[in-house]
Amino acid sequence: MTSLRKLASHLGLSITTVSRALDGYADVAVATRERVEQAAKAMGYRPNPAARRLRRGVGETVAFVLPTDPGHFHEPVFSELLVTVGEELARHEHDLMLLAARPGKDEMAVYHRLVEGRRADAFIIVRTRHQDERIAYLMAKGVPFVCHGRTDTAEPYAFIDGDGEEGFHSLTQRLVARGHRRIAFLSAPTHLTFAGLRLAGWRRAMQAADLAADIVEEAEPTEEGGFALAHRVLDSHARPTALICATDRMAIGAIRAAADRGLTVGSDIAITGHDNIPAASYCQPSLTTMELPTRLIGARLADMVLARLGGADLRDLTEIHGLVQMPRGSSGETNLEGVVRTADAQEAVFEVTEGRKT
Amino acid sequence: MTSLRKLASHLGLSITTVSRALDGYADVAVATRERVEQAAKAMGYRPNPAARRLRRGVGETVAFVLPTDPGHFHEPVFSELLVTVGEELARHEHDLMLLAARPGKDEMAVYHRLVEGRRADAFIIVRTRHQDERIAYLMAKGVPFVCHGRTDTAEPYAFIDGDGEEGFHSLTQRLVARGHRRIAFLSAPTHLTFAGLRLAGWRRAMQAADLAADIVEEAEPTEEGGFALAHRVLDSHARPTALICATDRMAIGAIRAAADRGLTVGSDIAITGHDNIPAASYCQPSLTTMELPTRLIGARLADMVLARLGGADLRDLTEIHGLVQMPRGSSGETNLEGVVRTADAQEAVFEVTEGRKT
DNA sequence: GGCGCTTTCCAAAACGTTTTGGAAGACAAT
DNA sequence: ATTGTCTTCCAAAACGTTTTGGAAAGCGCC
């Protein structure tokens, strides 16, 4: 197509000058620059990304590897994150590469291929784990990355996260205030950082209220997982009056389990989640939940990864955001009829709770 | 890192020979090839993709542009498609590039940037429309693509689709057989091809049964859309006894609307969807739906796009697959207690109904 | 010993960009 | 006139691969 060479010969300039004119170097005359820019636009010139990557040694490509089981990927949170990250990256002329790999051997093989094959320049890591092989590897290789969620490591690293500990603490307090005494926690696998934090928030609130934090079960953060755990917990001799679920998907499973036993969710039993996925507004009753405004987070994640690529200081890239609580019918906290949606929460409170320096 | 040059000098061979040895040309001695392969593995050689792309003129990159509204992307179907397509492409050393753009100006700008900037070699197009600008553009440019869904065009094009017309026809027949007479259709916008087909299937069955196909409403294929339409339709003087929704998300909204009016879904009113998203199993009652096994479709889509890149004949790349019906509680067709899941349907009937030659 | 045929290898060009290390010219100061 | 300083431009190398068009060596055959 239109190469730098064509452009140059058409203008009667050297290819060097054209290149530098377009890149805004000071060493080309103003008149020349304008002439070049005009011609470039007229001829529809677009630099060849392959050539640029080859010469520069880096391509503007960010990889997003979904830690997903073979064919299952139904995480509304990640979906939304994906598109917002993609939009933001595209705005800065960067490409988003999407891959999927189940945690474990396959997953690391993907990272190796991408890093060693120079296919990606930076990574976005989601669903972080306490001990996270991915993070250790990228750190060792010196490849920039940003995490959605935290991990256990001595070195500083860039991340953005919701304050799950605080969010679940305050939720639990609310339930306690409403008279609940036996509150169960349906957890996601605690090797996932977010699960441990949410669990800790619940536990802290329970202990502060002198209540036994003894009903904890753990399963995959899916409808199926929540469904199974709820059944198990509701079987116990001293049935809890509230089920705090680590995620909305689990809560939706739990609601179904409770209903199958003839319990009226919202009055007989309170059930809550986290994420505010669209389905949460359409359960019966609507699901009490909390959220980290995904769109803003996605854009921020993209900006952070771009900052990392630009060599920004790591310590400016750690953010913990407050969660927006959305009490709804499933915890009996609202008497509203019909569907309770909170699209406006997207625009709601969104501030950095803590700029942590690790 | 390890370049071809390093490898060559280390082996005492020319860079040409090393390249050809690794590419399996006949003109290198067996002994040499083995020596080269061994050294390549030992030194961890990986061809630099940028260099390769530059020289070859094509990069192994497939773009997937999600036609999504600003920050909203909650289509479980696309999510699942994404990961399976990604996996399959990765298996063949291809990259999947993800972008998002709302239909209209922005969307076409993305296509222009990708095509003219040589950032993508092929496209996967989803949520096809009757008149589809994307398809017209790619055809004009001669860029390979594969559609998930059909479009109206004289020229042949590669696509894979579920037989929505037949699926909704047979669903409607089933409902009629169960005694329903006033059956409403809650449609997605009919400029989307799939919506028109599903609508047509319902209409054909209604007419064949001498029933009035007069309750049709149209909205976005979201929970919110289904919710609004259901309310509107249930308001009418002669309330329907069944609501056939174009998608599961709409059906979930409709279920909520019916429940809000005190109707018992499954007995007072039947509600059905399409897609078999995970939430469909956890509604109350479980949602009657049908599905196109997404994993298989995703892999097939990837294979087709690879075939297109390999120059395969278009006419071998048109497939319409039969849908798997899953009757569940929301249409009163099953008396099963509890959650009805059909994960096994993934492995179920899956055959090409018709290999169409356009 | 000249010719042709195989087999095995390689030098060099090319892809389109960025960047290095000047060169040429204008102008001012000496 | 020489020297120095700016400003503006450019030739050429480099990034790492693939591919073209041979070359060299070995062998058989007349």
C-alpha cells in the first residue's frame, strides 16, 4: 500500500525526513512538516505495524489471558472488563490480544509462548491468586503487567482492586444490625485472593459482634457452586438466617437452592452477592450485592498498563477502590416492588480508598 | 534473543539453510535438518513474529469485533465463543485480537483501521444484520471473514448458524400441542438476522395451526428489553398464555415481569428463550430454551476462518446447524424438581442440517 | 575431460520502518 | 577568508525473517 517510500518519492523528500516529519521531530522545517502531513492524510498513509514492531522491538500489544476452564467463560465481570480495556487501548493505538487457558500447566505455557515469542508487550492479569505463578514469571522476565486483584509478594507490583474486605465487613455489620445472628459465608476457593479478603471482612465483623464465624463452605464461584453450598448449609441442624456469597453467580445458585426448599428469600433467609451482574437485578427477589464500577475499572486498568509500558513508577500504580453497596430485596433491606436496577451506580461514588505503597 | 543469525553462526551454517531446515524444505540434508532442529530446541529459538509478518506480508491475526454498546457486554454466547475461538486459533499459532465498537460509525472506523492498517488478516463477524455494512466492506476489500449468523447478500460468504427458523417453529408447535392458543413473540430488533428467522419460525407454526400471529413486540435482546415487552404484552386485553422470547436474556426479564404481576410461570404462563445461558438453569422455574452448542460452534468458527486464510473454497464454508431443544419448567413441559441442567447437551446431537450453496 | 544431473548449501535482496551520523547551506562573528 | 553555529535534510544501517537465483561438489555417462 502506501509506504513511507512512496510518500517520500511523491513529495520529493527523503524517506528519513518524511518519517521524522510524521513523528514530530524538531529537525524538520514547519513548512515541510505540514506538506508531509497533508500528503500523508491525502494518500491515506498508515504505518505498517509489522515493520514498526520489528524496528522498534516492541509491538503495541497487550495480552489478556482468561483463566478459564476448558469451554466455560461466563464471567460478566470479565466480559465487561474486556470491552472497556479494549476500547481504551484502541484509543491509544494499542491492540488487545485475548487468550484463554485453564490455570496450571496450560496457562503458563501460554505465557511462555507470548513472552518468549515476543507476541505481547504487556499483560493484564485477572483473578489473582495468593501464590501466583503468572506474576512471579512476568516479574522475573521484566515484562510489564497490571493485576486486577492483589497477590502475596514482597516486591511492588501494579494492581487495581476493590476493597472486598471492607465491603463484606460493612455488609455483615448491616445484616447483624438487622438482627441476623447465624450468618453463613459461602466462599470461593481461598487460594483466590479476592475470596480470602471477602471472607476476612465477614469474619472480622462477626467477631466484633461476638458471633460465631463458623459456617463457611467453599466452592467454585459459579451458580452451581453456590447452589451446592447453599443446600449443604441449609441442611445443617442450626440453619443460618443469612447467606453471604462471595459472588453474584454463587448467590443466584443459592437463591435457587433456598427456593427449592420452600424458603422465601428476603424474609425467611437473606442472601447476598458481589459484582452486580445484570442477572442480579432480575432474580426473584432482586439480589442484594455490591459493585466495583466495571467500566471505570476497565479504563483505569488500560491506562495503568499503558503507563507501565511508558515506564511509569510502579508505586503510583496501586489502587484500592471502595465498593458501592446495593441493598435489594434478597436481604430484605428494601421494600421496593419490581425490578431494582442501579445503572446509575455506574456513575456513583468512585474514589480511591487507599493508595497503597507496598 | 535467539535469532536465526545466532543459530546459524552457532551451527556453522548459513541463515538461509537454517531457515529452510526449520520450514521443512526438501533441499536440506536430513542430517543437517536434524542438527538444526536440535539446536533450535536447545537454544529455545522462536521466530520473531514481527519480522515474519513483515516479510510474509501477513500476520497470523484474526480480529473479533464485538458489536457492543458503550460499556455493555454481557452476552454469555459471545463470551463463550470468544474463548473457544481463541483456544482453537492459538492451537494453530494464530492470535485473536479483540475489539469492541457500537454498530454504526465507530464500528466501521474500527474495521477501516484494522484492514487498512494491516493489523488483522481475517475477521469473525457476529450478530449479523440483514444489511450488513461490515460484510460489504470486507468483501469489497477482499479480506477473509466468517460470520456467526447469516446476512442478505447475493455473493457467497462463509457462515455458520443455528437453524433458528426451524427451532422456533418446532418450539411453537410444541406449545400449540400443549393447548396454547394465544402465543406472543417477544422479538429482538428484526434488522438482526437471527431475530427475523426466529420470528418467521414462530409465525409459520402459528399460521399452520390457524392461530393469529398478531402479538409481536420488539426490543433490545436484554433482560431489560424482555422485561418491558412482557409488561406491555401482559397488559393487553386478551393476555397471551405463552411468551416466546428471542433470547434467554429477554426471557429472564419476562419471567421477572410475569412474577411481578403475580403470575406463576410454568402454569399460568409459559415463557421460553434461546441460548441456554447458565442463568437459564437457575431461574425459577428453570427456563425452557434451546441451544447451539457454543463450544463446538466456536471451534468450528475458528477452523473456518483458518480455512479461509488458507484459501479454502467459500462454498464449503456454509453451515446451518440444528438446535437442541431443552424443555424445562418455565413452559410447564417438565415436572422435574430443582435445577435442571443439561451440560451433557454439549455433547448432544450436533449435525449439519443443510450445507447451503448460496 | 566435457557434459548434464542431483544434492546440498548459501549470498544477497527484500519487506517498511526508525535511527545514527553526518552533509550542505545559510548566516554571523572573528 | 576562516571558523563556528544553526537549521534542514538525507544515505545507509539495522531489525529478523523469507525467498530468489545461483554455486559448489559429487557422480555417472559419453
